[in-house]
Amino acid sequence: MNEENVQDTMNIILNAGDARTFIMKALDCIGDYDYKQARENLKKANEKLVIAHKLQTDRLRSEADGASLKYSVLFTHAQDTLMTIYSEYNITKHMVTIFEKRDAKKG
């Protein structure tokens, strides 16, 4: 893997990790009944996930366009990290909605 690919792969991992930090903050906000701040943290997490996803897509597109790329454990790890954190994002986003609905019914 060339230096640019290594850098892009590391940026996938770093941006996904930053997203996870915002997701954890959002979960803390849910526990504090602060759904507005939870959504703000999820917005920041999504911004980081979009960056990571674009880097991944660029790499995959390059290979689909015929570039010869060697298998990389690091890139596989980056993809795994990104997809895991994306799942955490989706679950947390749904949790905000669930708890908001529950609290609205309580009055």
C-alpha cells in the first residue's frame, strides 16, 4: 500500500473514532434527558462518518476503475471500524427518538 493509501486509511479510522466519541457523548446526553444536545452530538458524529465514508468510497472506486491494489489488513480494519461505528450511530439516533417519544407520553 502506498503512502497516500496508508494516510487515507488512517484517516478513515481517525474520523470514525472521532464519530464514536460524539456518539458516546450523545448517549450520555440521552441519560441526562438532553435530547437536543444528543442530536447535536449525532450531527457532529455524522459529519465525521461522512468524511470516513468518502475516503472508503474513493478507495473502492479506484479499485473498481481498474487500479491494482494489494490486500491490506489495515484497510480491512478501517472498514470494520467504520461499519461498526456506523451501526452505533444508527442505534443511538434511533434511541433518541424512542426516548423522546416515551418522555412526550409521560407529559
